[in-house]
Amino acid sequence: MPGGLPVEALPALTVYLLIGGSFTLILFKALKVRASILRVYSGLYLVFAAASALLIYLEARRGVLIYVVGGFPSLIGIAYEVDLFSASMGLIIAVLSLAMYPLLGILDLNLNEYTMSLYLGLVAGLLGVTYTGDLFNSFVMLEVFTISMLGLIAASNTVRAYKAALRYGLLAFVTGLIYFLGATLMYFAVGALNMGYIATWNTRLFILGKAIYASLPLESVILFILILMTWSLIAEEALVPLHFWLPEAYSVASPAIAGLLAGVGEAVGYYLLLRLYYTLYSAIPEPVALMLRVLGMITIIVGGFGILYSDRLLSIISYSVILDSGYIAIAASLGPSGVPVVLAYVVAHAVVKPLLFITSGWAVSNRGGDKLGDLQGVFRGSRIMQLGFVTGAVAVIGIPPTVLFSAKLELYINLFNAMSTDPSLLLLLIVALLGSGLALAGFIKAVSVTVLSYSDNIGKPRGVVEAYVLVFTIIVVALGVAYSIMAQGFIEPASQSLIYERFNYVMKALSAIGR
């Protein structure tokens, strides 16, 4: 890189620059710097993050990157370790964060310094979780993400928003403590928090810990800790029974914020789940897989009926996030063959959910409420808005040629293949089809009201909103049409990096230790 800065330092530099930018925005506010300058200032951080994520991704295609903050040994210092799987996630997060930023202030939320500061903090937390190779630092970055998200949920300054933020905050406080407890127990059991080193627990390279504080074998201790952390991640993934915070939180947030969170927020939870098991334990154990399947089925049913019976448009979109989270949980439970499906859903979410929240958010701001009864024919004034909303709805239902259909088809194929050895998976397939049926019924209701109903109150969105909707609509369809190309060039290499190149990740961590 120019100036002699190694590419390996970019993951840490990006995260800490975003955090620094978040704090300096508040300082500049106190110095009474013009708001327009601050908007450009914060936008430059996001441009840097996206450019860095692209460079990190290109470099990760050659091999694993590692950087230890402060030059300390990685068993002592905080290591940022990035393989192609984490680089791919980081690229999705950074690009979507940059894309959604201009919409702040356009759809029902005034873009002020505090909002921009929280937005940078949110992106820093998301990227920090993705890029870190340290168990404790993943907890810290989850907290950065959570605190920023709390502020953004409450940013509309309404009683409803405060209640939604409080509900999520209390849950995040408890689940954060559980995750922190898991990291603490891991340190007592292993004597280190570096993920690459912990992965050597069953090899001769492992020299620390030996679970001296436990009477159980080391494998049992590590598995217990991972299951503990899994339960803490269920809230971030919006799986039943810890899904209850999401519909209200996403409904009161700015459409740009809700679109970003729905696009990659739950995805980060699943990323961390896969990272913990495939790196630290090398696989998802059968008891955990069974738990994910059961929770996934229940979540699909809850999300589907939520879509069907909700009388608020934003709640319908929010329940679609819960619905798809259930599908992702089932995909994650299928073992190595399910990892590409998880990543396919992540890519699909990153374009489908923002599309739905942008269109729905504009409709709500146009009519001043999100009850379906108040949204009769709200999209009739714009063919582009009609096309965008219907395309998003069709994608959630799982109709070709959308990218979410392609992801769902991959899940069905994997379930069919696995049924030959486990006939009980037929139940998963039935529930998955039921979820699509419920989504179909729910979105027919929403489309009938917002698109097909007649209304004299017809509004016209701003050109920039229509441009966003048109671009996302094209991407949703284009990625579905070109899914095989995306799968071969992006999804499969990233998935293989996590599953089959674990040795490279571990050896890179050990090289930083000096072993």
C-alpha cells in the first residue's frame, strides 16, 4: 500500500478509524462546524471503509491476513485475522453501509451529527465482529454495534421508539453478559482468546490451559462454552424465542437504518456462529444442529403468521426478516453443505430487505402511518415504487428470477439431498414450504392494499428515492438471473475458505504467536 502501510493492518485501521470518526463528529458539533461539512466528513469514512473492504477482499483471495494491534504477541494483543469468508462478509457490510448512508435524512429522519456518529459506530461494530480473530474483541465489537443500534432505534424521539430501544437494550444487556461469560470461561479453560490458537485445543500445538479449572474433558468444556455463546447470538439472529424485539425496533427506525440492519444485522450473528464452530470446533455438533433446526422451524412459523396477521406494513416487512432468519438457521444446521446457503441468504438479504424498507418507509412517510388501512393505493403514483415493492414481496415468497428464490432453491436442494440419510428432514421441508405459503398470503394482502387499491391521495416520491428503488430492484433480479456465476465466483470460494481452509487460518494465527 502507499506509504508503507501493510494491507494486513487495514481491517483494524478501518474499524478504529470509524470509531474515531464517530467521536470526532461530536467534537465538531461542539465546535459548531457546518452540518453539510460533517455529512461529507462522515461519508468519507464510509467511502474509505468500502474501498478498504474491497482491497481486503482481493488480498484475502490470495491468503489469510493477520494483524496484531500494538505489535504484541497475538496471545496477548488483539488480533484481526481475515480469511476469504470474513472478507466477503466485510465487503457486503461496507458496500451496503455506504449505499444506505445518503438515504438518511431523506426518509423521515433528520440527519444530524448524533445520527451520523451512531451510524459510523454501527458500521464499526459490524465490521469489527467480522474482521476480529479475538474472542473477547468480538464481544467488544458486538457491544459497539448494540449501543449504536440502540441510539439509532430511539433516534425518532417518540415514546414508541424509546420503548422499542428499551426492549432491545434489556435483551442485549443479558445476552451480552452471557457472551462475555463464555469468553471469560474460555480464557480460564484455555488460557488464551485468540480464535486461531484455541482451534488447536486437540493437537500437540496446544500448550496452554488444559482446562485446569474444570473436572470435565477439554472438549466438553469448549463445547459447553460454544453452546452458551450460541444462545447469546440467538437474539442477534432474531430466532424464536428471542425475536420479540425486532418487529417494533425495525418499524420505528429510519428506513435506511432498518434496511441496513435487516440486510446485514442478523447476518453478522450467523457469521459469528459459523466462525465459532467451524474455526474453534471444526464443525457444528449434532445437538447444536438439532437446536438450530427446531428453532428455525418455529421461527419460520412465527414469522410467517406474523406476516399474515400484521395490519402494519412495516411490521409485515419486519416479520419477513424473522421468517428468513428461520431459513438461515436451518441452512446452518445442515453442516458444510449449508454454509454456501447461509452466505447466499446473506447476499439476498443485503438487497431484498433494503428494497422493501425503502419502499415501505416512503409509503409510511407519505401517509403519516404504517397501518394498512391508511395506505390504500399509496404506490399508485409511481410505477417504479410499485415494481420495487412487488419485486421485494415476490423475492420473500420465493418466486423466480429473484436472488432470494435462488437461495431458497439451494436450501431445498440441500434438504432433499440430506433426506436420503435423515428422513426426519422432510418435516423441515414441509415447514419451509409452509413459510413460503404464509408469506404469499401475507404479501398478497399488502400488495392488494398498497398497489391495487384505488386512492385519490397519490404521492410522488423524490427522484433519488425512485433511483434507489430502481437500482435495488434491478440488482435483486440480476443476481437471481446470474446466480450460478455469483455462486461460483463469490459464494463457493468464501464458504470453502471457512470449511476446508481452517488449517491456513490456524497456521496464520500460530505464525503471529511465533510458533
